[in-house]
Amino acid sequence: MNKAFVREPELEGPGYCPRCGTQGTMVSSGPLDTYIRAEFRQKISDSGSYCGYSRCEVAYFDSFDSVIMLSELKGPLYPYDLDVPICACFGLTYDDVEADVQDGEPHRIRALLDRSKSPQARCGTLAADGTCCLREVQRLYMKLRSSG
Ligand SMILES: [Zn+2]
């Protein structure tokens, strides 16, 4: 058999959500194991992508277009639910960011920045998208500040 016709599996980049077309964020099994209810965990492979678009019902998907819906997770997630902490490791919330904007000084965010460098920060496993929340926190801070 001519091996030239057997394609090597491609190294996957982040895929696009099969429902909404948003480019996902690649996640390892850590967040998938943390967030997906046990009975649905087998629907998706060992790594996948996080959709993250707040109006899409899909939480995770993989390269075979298997999807995990928000309703198949253990609980609600930010940004789908603004009462859920943005920071899975230390619990910083939307309200905390808003309070920093009102104070005119981001001390809560700065404290988070310090803690994010500590070993207690386990974003790769604890965060829904497997990445540090600070980019989203800073984006939200700028957004709230300019709209306030
Ligand atoms: Zn989506």
C-alpha cells in the first residue's frame, strides 16, 4: 500500500464552533473533565475547543463536530452567567471589576495579577477555556470604564 495516500493526522488548530462559527479556544482534557457532567464526558474527545460566544448554546466542541451544550455542564459559566466568577482560580467576579472601575483604581485586578503568578493559579485545568482570565478581566475593565 502506498503510504503517500495515507494522510497524517493534521495538527489541529482551534476549530470553529459547528453552531455559531466562532473560532474556539483549544482546551486539554483538564477543563473538559472539570466542567462537563460525567454522563456527557464521553461525547467529546480528550481535547477540544471552547466556544465562548455568550449567545451560543455550545460550550465545547471537537474536530469531529461533537458538541457539549451548556446544559451538559456541571454548572453555569461566565460569560453566559455574569454572576459566576470570571476567574475560576481566585473567584474574581464581574462585580469586582465593576467595583474597581467605580473606585477609579484597579486594585482588585492588580491583586489578581499577583496571585495569577502563584502556584495556586491553575487556569489550565480550572478555567473553562483553559487560559488565564486576565485578558478577559482587563478587556472588561476597559469596556466598563469607557461605558461608565
Ligand atoms: Zn458556538
